[in-house]
Amino acid sequence: MKVVITGASAGIGRALAETFARHGHAALVVARREARLVALCRDLGDRYRVAAYPLALDLTHADAAEVLFQEAVRRFDKVHVLINNAGMSPYQDFCELSSCDLRQILALNVQALTELCHRFIPHMVDHGEPSHVVNVGSVGGYAPLPYFSVYTGTKHYVRVFTNLLHHEYRGTNVRVSALHPGGVLTEFPELAGQRVRPWAQRGMLTPERVAELAYPAILRGQRAIIPGSTNKLAVTVGKVLPFPWAIRIMTLIYRLSVTKTDPTYRRCQGPS
Ligand SMILES: NC(=O)c1ccc[n+]([C@@H]2O[C@H](COP(=O)([O-])OP(=O)(O)OC[C@H]3O[C@@H](n4cnc5c(N)ncnc54)[C@H](OP(=O)(O)O)[C@@H]3O)[C@@H](O)[C@H]2O)c1
């Protein structure tokens, strides 16, 4: 299969690229840090003898979905797997976020993901071969995450949107899944401005483990993929408990496991 993965220069996206390559699939890997993508592609080619291509692209740019689609079709002709993995958010009070932060979170987590589905699904339906779309959400799509109001909102969008796409395309060759991680040992917490206490890190999954758990579930076309028992528990909290109880529990967990630091995301270039 020919696979497109966004946010593949680090964390879960990188681990998914490795897992797909290990199973013999060619990949187009996308993110902003080109040197990392080039090194990843070289590594995947050397280790697994698969074709892997880098594409340096900021997915928050207005024409990004079109640029990515054209490059994917140029490289592969037919694309069989799209993984919308890139996502971000500072861990801050709502009013600490700048307007530019808001635009960036929404553009990446919602707009780019939606446009890429809109571009690739008709292409997959047209070529007719077994295909998969995977949108990476979060346990935050089920359980409320304190100091992540906008982020949690975007991940609710990813969950609901993906459920509906799964339903809409169930009679076609395209299977649509959402992968909902939570607490993964990637760059995400530090970039967001979270210092995770050592005891809490012990309960977190590695991105490699997430990818390993997700791979067979993606190929089965599972609608919602929740890797790991701790994350399943957090999802149950969000599903079963009324909001006032769920937010109390999640706030307590965050208070015990995370300290707030300064986000180290590339700061927004634009009006604050
Ligand atoms: N880690 C967790 O605990 C956790 C929990 C729940 C959900 N998730 C979700 O899982 C997904 C992956 O997270 P992760 O933990 O692997 O994060 P990560 O280590 O921070 O990686 C994020 C990836 O997204 C790319 N990216 C960020 N902004 C981009 C932009 N504007 N254009 C293109 N690429 C961009 C980054 O590459 P460049 O900087 O090179 O562009 C990087 O490859 C996200 O959707 C996140 O919300 C993570």
C-alpha cells in the first residue's frame, strides 16, 4: 500500500511511518522539519527496503492540502492510506492563547485534517482499491482535559467527524478510523508546556507501542482505536460520568501528574 502520514518528523507519526515501512508499505512523510524527514526516509529505505519520500510542508497554510495531494499522486499515482496525525496545542488558560495560537490550533487540528479527507477520499473511492483514512484524535475527544479547552474542542470534532465519515463510507472500499491516544512519550507534552512527573511517565505509552497497537486495528477498519488500558479508562470516565464529575477527576489527575511550564512551540508569526 502507499501511505501518506502527516506529522511524521516526530512522535506517533514517525512511529507509524516505521511500522508501515516494516510491513513493506511505501510512505510519503510530511511535516515542517525537512532534515528530520530526509533522515527518516533514508533510514526506512536502508532498514526495510521500501520507498519513502519526504515533504516539508506547513499544514496550516491555506493551500497545504492541495500541495500535499498533488505530491502524493505524483509520487504514488494511487494512495491507499492517509494518516492525519499532525496536531498541536499549548497547555494554557484560554485567555493566555494568542489569536495566532487559536488560528494555528484550528488550522492544523481541524481545517487541514478535514481538507485532506475531502481531497483523498474521492481519490480512494475512484481508484477502488482497499483504502484507509486515519484521523488522530485524543482521549480528550471523550474526557475533558483542563487547560486544553480549544484543543479538547478540536479533538471532539475529530471524534465526531470521523465517526460520521466511518458511517458514510462503510459501503465503499474506504475504511475510516480514529486513533485516540492519551499520554504518549513524545515531544508533545514539553512543546505544549507540560512537565510530566516521573511517576506519571511510567504509565505513559511509547509512540512505538501506540503504532504497534494501532496498525492491525487500522487494517481491520476499526472505527475508534484507543491504545492502552489507562487511556481506555480515561475514555470511560468521559463517556460514563456527567461532566462535573469527569472534569473533577481529570483535573485531579492533571494536578498530580503534570506541572505547567512555558510552551516551547514555535511561536506564532502573526497578530497576537
Ligand atoms: N503525545 C500525547 O500524549 C498525545 C495524546 C493525545 C493525542 N495526541 C495526538 O497525537 C498526534 C501526534 O502527537 P505527538 O505526540 O506525536 O506529537 P509531536 O511529537 O509533537 O509531533 C507532532 C508532529 O506534527 C508535526 N507538525 C506540527 N505542526 C505542524 C504543521 N503546522 N505542519 C505540519 N506538521 C506539523 C510536527 O513536525 P514539525 O514540527 O517538523 O512540523 C511533528 O511531526 C497529535 O494529533 C496529538 O494531538 C498526542
